[in-house]
Amino acid sequence: MKKGRLTSAIWGFMLTLILLSSGLAIFAIVNLSYSLGDARAINASGSLRMQSYRLMFYANSGSEEAISKITEFENTLHSQALERSLVWYTPQELKDKYLSVIDKWQVMRYYIEHEESRLYAAALKDFVDTIDLFVLETEQYAALKLKILALSQIVGLGIMLLIAFFTVRIAKRKVVKPLQQLMQAADTISQGDFNVEMPKTEYLELSALSSALDSTVKKLASVYQGLEEQVQEKTVALTRANDELTLLYDSLVMLHSSKLNKKTLSEALDALQRHENGVQLRLVIVEDNEVVDIITADNQDEWHHSNEVSVQFPLKFEENNLGYIEVSNNAPFSNQLINNFAIMLARSMVIYSAGEQRQQLAVMEERGVIARELHDSLGQLLSFLKIQVNLLSKELDKTCKSPRAAEQLQEINEGVTTAYVQLRELLSTFRLTIKDPNLGHAIEGMIEQLRGQSDASITLDYKLPPQLLGAHQHIHILQLTREATLNAIKHANAKHIHISCQKVSNEKVVISISDDGIGIDALQERDQHFGLGIMHERASRLSGVVDFGSNSKGGATVTLTFPPEQDPVQPPNG
């Protein structure tokens, strides 16, 4: 459809109204200009009738006055007002009536000039009737012009009203309605709804405005959609970041508010597994470049390998390599989250190990102080008693010494010697040092010391996972193990000693010291000498029990059974 210009349409309507109103005005002016002499013509024609009657009195006089009246009559008859009846636009009937008056006047003038008063009077009635017909025709012509003027004004006004009515109708349908639709569309757009339909119009200006608004709306919709997508992406990213921070924070609080054992590590790994659905996670703990424990998320006993390549996130803190978190993914996962989790877990393990080490060092330092006090007090006292017993024995040899007294002195001397030996062993136990929170390293260091003091072959099978035992448990286990190994070396005459450290279940740890010595019966006969009671006391402080039995090699096996991560049993007061 060919489109026009709204300005052209408006100009056309306005021009039509202007031309029509101007034409009506011009027609009215022209009509009125031609009607200005109608009154004079009517008056002049009416005066002809009066003058006709007046001339009858001068028809027989022959005086100069009659001539002047004739001249006056003719001046009126041929006046400009009456001669307008002969113009081209005058109706023919009016012309005929006017010419008829002129013709009959010639006859009437003849009668007057020849003083034919009787003939003048006889023709006067006809002459006056002719003048009346002329006056009537003049009046009708004047009335016709007024009617034409009124009718033209009425018709023109009606046409103007009709044009105005159609103009308003067309403007309302083709201009106002599209503008209202554009306003409604603009209001809808202002409320954030860009799904609007622009009105169709046949005018170029409104079409251009509609097209421009439609193009702007599409661009705004595209920009708005892009912004919404960006906001949605940012919201998702912020929500995920918040969830990740919450996970890291909760895991950090959990790791630092409880003992860092396998259960705690498993719970932290399970929380990470729940956050990263669709991936398999496991924690591999390494010590001395050897895998010592594997913790799988969601308490899965087996690691299900998939076709996807697994990714390892190392647990490193400074120079400490504690292991790695292994991820086998069937779905996308957050590398940054798992890497941060690995860093946090490594720091927590190092901090916990450092705390355990400080606690162990504090216990060792306290026991070192006790050892020094015992050495300076009880050790010197026992040495003094031994010297005094020897001096007393020599004095009794010089005098009379009965067999009974000699036997008692021998028993006293042996008792003092035994007490002194036990004191030295106790001091050696107290002076054991743990350089790091790894119990396996501490036992290995203790074994190295004992190997230098004996020819016995001592082997170690250590399979306890890290972070399983507390610092207080390390001390008691180390002392009990050393004491049982010393008993096997010094009192059981063992040649081969095997130390085994195993975790049987989540509630039970078993440590056994087996030898090929003289057997369990000889050990029980010398219970007080070998300090087996002290070993029972240490086991009770671990909330466990120690058993003594024989083995297939003919020697004795000392078995310590206790639960991991139990609070230390405080010694009774007094």
C-alpha cells in the first residue's frame, strides 16, 4: 500500500477549508456588491410611477415646467440604478420590462409634448402597470440574489461542516488511534514489557515513528535480555561462590573444632562430594612418599574407575607433601573449589600436626623435668643406700655376722640394686623424644636406640593411618612398646622381636610385641621385676587392656588393645 504524508493530508484538509470559506466570502462580497444598487433601482422605479401621475397635470399646460418634469422623468428612467437592468448578468425578463417601460415612455412623452392630455390619461394606467411590473421584477431579482447568497452560505457551511466531520473521523481513525496505540506501547515498554505490537498506519510520519519505536524496542529488548542473562549469570556465579565459601568455611570449622581423624576427614570429603555431584572423590594420604591411607567420599569402600581421566589436587603446605585429592569426573566440576579445599585441608592437617607435636613436646618436657627430679633425688638416695648397705655388710664381716643377717643384707642389696635399675629404665623411658607427630617415626627412632644396645633383631610392621591417635596416646604407646621390647631383650633373652601396629576396626587398635625368648611363664614368675603392673596401668590410661600370651616361636607376645581417639585417663589423686 502506497503511503502518503500526514502533513500533506492535513495541509489538503486545511487548504480545502480555506478555499471553500474564501470562495463563500468572495461570492458573498460579489453578490453584495451587485446588490448595492437594488434598493436605488426599486426606489427609482417607484418614483417613475409617482412622476407619471404628476406629469398628467402638465400634459395640457405646455409650460416650461412640463419640460423640466419630462427631463426629470427621463433622468430617473435613464439613471444608473435603472440602467443596471440592461447589463449582461441581468435576467432577460427584467431587461424586457425595462425596455417596455422605455418604449411606452416615448408614447407618453409624445402625448405630453403635443398636449394630448386625453390620450395621456387613457394610456396612463397601462404605462403605470408596465412600471409596476418592472418594479416587481426588480424586487424579485433583488430577492433572488439574496436567496442565492443565503443558499450559497448554507450550502458552503454544510460542506465545511461535512468536510470537518470527515476530517475529524479520518484523523481519529488514522492519526489519533495510532498515536494512542503508540502511547500505550510506550507505557507498556516503560513497565519493562517489550512484547508490544506497533500500529499500522498509511502515513509516512506515523509509520516512521512506529518503525523507529519498534526498532528501539527490539534493541532495548535485546539489551534488556542480555542484561538479564548477565545478571542471571552473575547471580548463579555469586550463589555458587557463596555456596563454595560456605562449604569451605563449614569444613574449616569442622576440621578445627574436632579431632582431625579419619572420621572428620571423611565427613569433610562427603560434604565436598555432595556439593560436586557427578564426580568421584577420594583422599589419598601419603607419608614418606608412600600411601598410608585412602578415604573415599560417601563411605564407598571401592574406587570405581571410569573412562574419564582422574585429576589429582596435591595436599601441599610449604615443603610438606601430605597426599592428594583425586577426582574422577563424569560431569563438570569446579577446579578452583577443589584446589582451595585441598589447600585448606593441607593447612588444617599441618596445623593439627603442629598442635599435636607441641602437645607431645610439652608432655616430653614435663616428663624430662620429672626425670631430672627423680635422678637428682631418688637416684642419689638409692646410690647412697647402696653404699651404706655395702659399708654395713663390711662392718658386720669384721664382727659377728649371723647367716640370717647376711641373708637379709643380701636381699636389701638386691632390692636396692633392682630399684636403681628400674629407676634408670624409668628415666630412659621418660627421656624418650618425639620429633614429629608421626607415631611410626617415633617407634622407629626408639627401635634404632635399642638396636645399638642389643644384638637382637627388631622388626616393625606399622600400618596405622595418620591422624588416628592423639598426642597423649603416642606417649603411652611409645613407653609401653619400649618397656615390652626392653623386657624381651634383657629378661627374655630374645633373639628376634617383631612389633606390629594394626587398626582392626574403627573402634579397635592392636599393638603386639612378639619375641622368641624364654616364654610367658618365666615372665609371669618375675612380674614385679619386669614391671608388668606398670604396663597394665599404661593400658588403662589408654582405655584399653594389655594381654600376655605365648606364641608359636615359644616366646611371649604382649598385646595392647585400645580404642583410638580416647581422652587420656587421669591418674588418681594421691
